Amino acid sequence: MNRLAHHQGIHKFFTMLGLALYFSKPVMKHLVHIVDALTTKGFAGTLTDLHHWSFHPNHRTT
């Protein structure tokens, strides 16, 4: 799976917590993108900001 460098640390932390046992790969990918967006400077708490700051490749309505 292609990941940004800072996504690898987030994914490693989730794996260490054992979340990969409970969630599928697409769900884990979404969680990584959400945590990335939440921790980005300038995040105001809107869904548009969440999509913009997460660098997710899909349109936010998909």
C-alpha cells in the first residue's frame, strides 16, 4: 500500500494497538487519513477540512 511518510508512523501505532485484528484494510486506511487530518495544523473541525488536510485521493462525497 502506498503511504505518505508520516502515515507510516500512524499505521504502525494502530498496528501496535492491535486495531488491524478488528478492522479491515480500507477501514484502517480511513482511520489513518482521519488522524492525519485531525493532527494537521489549521484543522477547523469541518468535513471539508478533514478531506482537504487528509490528502485522501477520492472526492469527499464518495
